[in-house]
Amino acid sequence: MKEYKLVYLNKGFSASREKDLVKAEEKINEMTDQGWELQQVVSPDDGVGALVGVFYKERKL
């Protein structure tokens, strides 16, 4: 069974898209170090440029 987690990848406001991407990359690396696998990156239509990562890990029954 898979366990899913949604995580904001670039929390906080940054005026630079480049800084947002660096934050996102750091958060992705942090989550994968904890055993989560990245399934997808989503950019919701919220007008603020937030990025959300969809992560999962296999849970043993």
C-alpha cells in the first residue's frame, strides 16, 4: 500500500523564480533522504507561483 504526502516545495515568498527552484530542489532532496519518492511536481493555479510535490512511499502491511 502506498502512503502519499503533499509538500510545499517553495514555502515563503521570493521575487525570483530561480530562488524558488533552488528551494524546491532542496526540499525534494530532503524528502528523498527521508525515504519518500517524488511522483510529481504540481504548480497550482493560485497566482503566487507555489510548487507542490507529491511524494509517496511503500507502506508494508
